[in-house]
Amino acid sequence: LPPDQLASFLNEYFEALAQPLKNHEVDVTEFRADAIMCAWTAKGPSSLSIRSKAIFAALEAVEAIEHFKVRHQMLGAKLRIGLECGPVYVGHAGGGGHFVYSIVGDCANTASRIEGLNKHLGTQLAATSVVTEGLDELLLLRPLGKFQFVGKTEGLPIVEIIASRSDATAEQLDLCVRFAEGLNTFQDGDWRRAKDCFVTLLAEFPEDGPSQFFLLRCEQYLAGVEPPGDLTTVRMDVK
């Protein structure tokens, strides 16, 4: 698009994306190129209520962008959201007389890494397990195993937030149960059986990104690629 049309398009896109955040009382919203970094804040450790706001804002944002794509069919990409909780600095950052109100810290960096992980897994909404702790009865969650991101020294347990429990379909529930079987087999190092699990799963859910991701890993290990020492952790070599 020409720059003026692109700016108009992005403004409408951001308006659609920002409304769910407002609906769930976001504290800080920072626009970064074609993305938003936002935060729900507290003076102490993140509470269940604050994490709930962020999660349900994210679920609503996914739905809002799907409606946006109906009006703007040129937008083919999926919305990708990464969630993390922890200490951050929120305030003015910059230099040379130019400052922006920004969210800074390892927590923000990790959220960005998780957002990028969605691209590799074919998912839309992923979070560290600590974000969803205590919310299992309200959410349909799919544990995806541990992932060690570029620049990190340890793996983090990552879960996909699929839907609220009240909105989850029978197919989504079935997918989660069967994927868990394949992932457990994969983490046990039984690549051939795990491959069979994911092949069978993809026959019914051909677009399921996590199954495609782990099927490829199984095929690589069966072909002789050296697996990591810790089979429960996937080391990412790209952002």
C-alpha cells in the first residue's frame, strides 16, 4: 500500500485491536510498528485477577481481528499474542531529548519471544504456565512443553490458550487430550510412536500447527539428527 493508505489501514487495525484491551482495563499500551506491547500492572506479585484480565483481553482480541479480517480480506496473517508475567519497568525511556513511555524488562522481552513462537507453532495465543496458573477451570489450555528461547539459559513451560471453557468445542477438547499423548511419548524419546500419534492426529486436524511442529522433530530425530540432552525442552535457534 502507499504510505498514506498503509497508515490509515494500521490505524483502523490498531483501533480494532485496542478495544478489547480497553474493555479489560489495560494500564499501559505501547504501539511498536505493527504491534502492541501492553501491560496490566500491580505494585506486588501479579494477582489472579490481573492475569485474568490480560488473558480474556487476548482472547477477545483474537476474535476482534477475525472480524476485522472479514472487512479487510487482504489481511491474511493470524494475530499472534505472547503473555508473560513478572517485574518490569514502566516509564519514560530514551535519550538525546527524545523519550517514549515504554515497558522494559526481561518479562517484556520474554513476552515478545513467546509472541514469535506462535509463528513456528502455528498458534495464536501462547503464554508461560505461570500466567495461567489457577485458571484451569476457566480456560481450555494445551501444554506445549518447555521452550528455551534465543538468549535464554533455561526452558520455560509454554501453554496454548485455546478458548474459555464455556466456549470450547468437543473437537478442541479431543485435540488437547490426544496431543498430550503424543507430546508425552515424544518427551519419552519414543520418536516412532510419537510420529504415529501426530500423523493420526493430523489426519483429523490437518491445520494443527503444534502437531506439525513435533512431527517434524520426530522425523529429524529418526533420520539421525542428535536430540537434545533434555527431551522435555525444545531449544529455539531463531526468534
